[in-house]
Amino acid sequence: MSTAASSGPPQQPARTAPQQIVLVGLSGVGKTTVGGALAARLGWSFLDTDEIVHKREGRTAAEIIVERGEPEFRRIEELAVMEAAKQVPAVIATGGGAILSAGNRRNLGERGFIVYLDATPSEIARRLPSEGQPERPLTDADPERRLRELDGDRRAYYNHADLWVPVMGGPEAVETSRDEAVTRILRAWAGDAADLMARPRRLERLGSAEPARGPAALVDTGEERYPIWVAPGELRRLPDRLQQIGLAGRRVFLITDTNVMEAHGRMVAGVLDGGGIAGASYVIPAGEASKTQRTANELYRWLAAERAERRDVILALGGGVVGDLAGYVAATYLRGMPFVQLPTSVLAMNDAAIGGKVAVDLPEGKNLVGAFHQPVAVLSDVSVLSTLPRRMHIEGFAEVIKHAFILDPGLLDTLEANASQLASGTADPELMAHVIGRSSHLKALIVSSDPHEQGVRAILNYGHTIGHAIEQSTGYTEYMHGEAVAIGMMGAGRIAVESGILDPTVLDRQADLLRSFGLPLVAPGINVRAVLEAMLRDKKVVQGQMRFVLLEGVGRTTVRGDIPEDLVQRTVQQLARG
């Protein structure tokens, strides 16, 4: 009996891992320490383009810039990059501004797997020792301010990289952050690096004078990677976005609530129909009361009746309640389905939609039953925000303000300069996209560094220990989430000031900004005992001890579990008195 030859496509030979890894990012972000550790693990040479410049010229990069000017330094740096790019195998750490040159990008990309190491300017500045630090080009007496400027100028060029790796974790966790970055880079290098480098027109894009264009932010946990798009009109791009992330041709199951369905649901359904995408929709009652296991069970039965398959896609169209509930259902039905977050509120765009924390509430507390289940994409269409009721629009900015105080003095400046316009609901869409995109990037940076909330991600709970307790003790009816968080931020600020770790002027600045957005600073008449009891049931309590995220200054936080009970009680009493 004869055997027929296979009629399938010829097998493509497996691509081999690249023999060069190139590190880019701001000065001080850790390229030298990560690069040295990578080279040691691989047994490769380690090259630093600033060191090559030093050896060739007998001057440091900083000295050349001062003596001959930056243009001359960039010419010399290009020669150093050309020299480094010829050496294989090697790990190459580049100067912070090397990526600005299209020629450098092309040369480094010919053989090199380009990795962008990212941290906030505040984080980098805290790592720099006050004495004995090496000279760094283009920094000055205020390195944090200068790093913010450079970050704004260079981020779009760093985004040309093949892989983005966060290196957050605080000065006390530099070694841990370095080791995690090395592990992520090696995993990607041995996994999909060759495929990433083989993408169509990659070298053409690297050699283009234009900065990279792409999502506003990226979440990359080392195991899962997904884009966050932030722009006006994103919902109308939904069919194209599904195709971009490899979900074309699948059925979609849209979950939304009564308010959002009326405002945007029919438009989204029409966009899906126009794109030839089959599926069905389910509308839940609007409000926190729907975020329960009972509603989840209704959704399970609906999916079963529709014969949903594991490859199908759940779309979460709405605010935080819809995102949390739909994500929880996606995490648990058929042991996990892909889902896309389509947030329609300021709060959801900056908080619930990013990070993969999905949950339902119990009578005993908020978000007590849940999972970590990352979406495959987030589409934040800022044009839909104009339809939000004023109170709902404003409450979402509590999370943006939180991100600014704990992570980004530059974003804080932007919020202070544009508070009235942003709070009005009539802000220019591009301004809104810029603010939400920047806030989304901050959350993505922290989530990517700590996807399961084992370390630095705890700082995102600033204001939430008291805030969640206020929500629960008032039955989720008096205060919206952002309002409760704003009050909680003021409570945490008072605790930090009384503990001697925060300058009172920073607390005043926080109060002024919250007030300018119309957010509450106190909660007159709340039941103090009920709030304190709810705080003790919070999922962040460790061995019966409440943990507070406190500010030490703008962009600097600490997590404390040693706050005296009488100080906590006194603080809640002050908030209750108004």
C-alpha cells in the first residue's frame, strides 16, 4: 500500500535566537547593571557605548558634551555604536540618547534584539546616589526634572524597541528588579525574539526619521503582553484592533450595562456587524449591586445557552463594574476565555480596565472573590467620556490624581495646569487622550513589574484602605469609588503628616487639586466604627495589621503596617466630622 506525500505547507526552519541584545532607556535606568548580568549569564561580551567613547576620545560623554557640544558628541557616539554593532555575540548598553539617531537604530537592529528598560524618572532619580555618582550626560542639579524632560523627548523613540521591560521596584529592590529584568529578557530571547526581529519592515521602521507610533501603553508581565490604545474613536476601530491582536474570525460576546447600552452599545454592535463579526450581547443593570456571584451565574448560563467556546472573545463594554464582572466571568467560564476591555468611564480607563484584577463583591466586602486574568487588549475611546454624567466624570480623576502623586510629578503639573478644563467634561480630546494615556502608562508600568501584587503594585492602593471601607460601610450608595478614594487619600495624607514622614505642604497641594476637580475631602457623618471594622476585613490586611500606602513626597511612597490604632481611629473621626 502506497503512502501519499503530505500536501500541507512546507515546514519553515526554526529561527535561531539573535546573538546580540541591545539595551536602551534613560540614563540611570540600569542598562549597565542589567547588561552586565545578562552577559555573565550568556557568557557573552558586554559593551557600553559610553565606555567605547571614553576609550576612543579620552573623555567621558559628559566632558565631551561640555567641551565640544552635544552635536559633536552624537557624531562620536554614532562611531561607537557602529563599532559595537559589529561584535557578536554581545550585550550592548547604549547611552540614553543613542536611540534618537535613525542610523544608530538601524545599525543596532541589524543583528540586535533591542530591549527598552523603563522606569519613572522619579524612580530613577531616587536610585542615583547623592555622592560619588558617575557623571551622566545631559543631567543637572535637578536630575529628576531633567529626566522628566528627556523622558518626554525620547519615549517615542525608545518605543522602537522589540521588547519593553519594566524595572520598577524602589531603591531597596534594585537587585530584585535587575534579576527579574534579566529573567524576562532571557525568556524572550530564547522564545519569540527571532520572530519579533523578523517582523515585516522592521529595519525600515528603525531607519525612519519618524518616532515609533503605537499604543499609548503596554502591559507585559513576562508571560502575557497586551496593548492599551487611548484615542478618540477607538470603539469604531474595534474590528481592526481585533484583527491586529489575532482575534479575527472569532465570535464575540458583549457584556454591558443598561446605561452604557443606551449611550454606546448599539453603536458598538453596529461596528461589529459592519465588520462581519458574529456574536451576542447581554445587558446587566447598572451599578455596583450587579457585581455579584448571582449575576456571574446568569452570565455563565447565557454563555452556555449560546454555546460559547474557549476561543471566543468576551467584550467588557462599560465602567469598572462591567469590567470587573465580565473579566471574572472570562477568567472562570471554560477555565478561561480571552476578553477585551472597552472602558467607558474615566475611572475604568485609568484603573479597573488595566491590570487583570477581576472580581465580584460579597456582602462582607468588595472584590473578595476574584482572580488575576489579563485582558488581551484595552481600547479607551476618550470621545465617549463626553456622555458621562458630571459626577461620574469627575470621580474618575481621583485615580489619575493618585497616579500623579505616587509616581509622576510631571503628570501632577499637567493636572494642576488644566484642572478646570479636565473637570468640565469639555476638555480637548487630545488633552484628555494625553492625560489618560500617561496615567495608563503609569499603571501599566507598575502592573507589568508586579502582576500578582506581591511587591511594588501595593502602592496603587494609595487611598484605598480607607476608601474601600467608606464604600462598604455606606452600602456603596453614598460615595462613588473615586470619591471614596479621594477621601481615603486625604486620610492617608493626614496619617503621613502626623507620622512625620510627609511635609504638610504636600498634603495641602493634594487637597487643593482634589478640591479643584470637585472631589470630596471628608465624609461627614460616616459611622466611624463601621469604617474601622471594614478596614480590618480588607484583603490587604496582613496578620490582622492594616497596611497603609503613605506618601513621603510627590513620586515617593512607603507601605507601612505599623500605624498606631489610635492614629487610624483619630484620622477616621476627623474625616467623619468634616
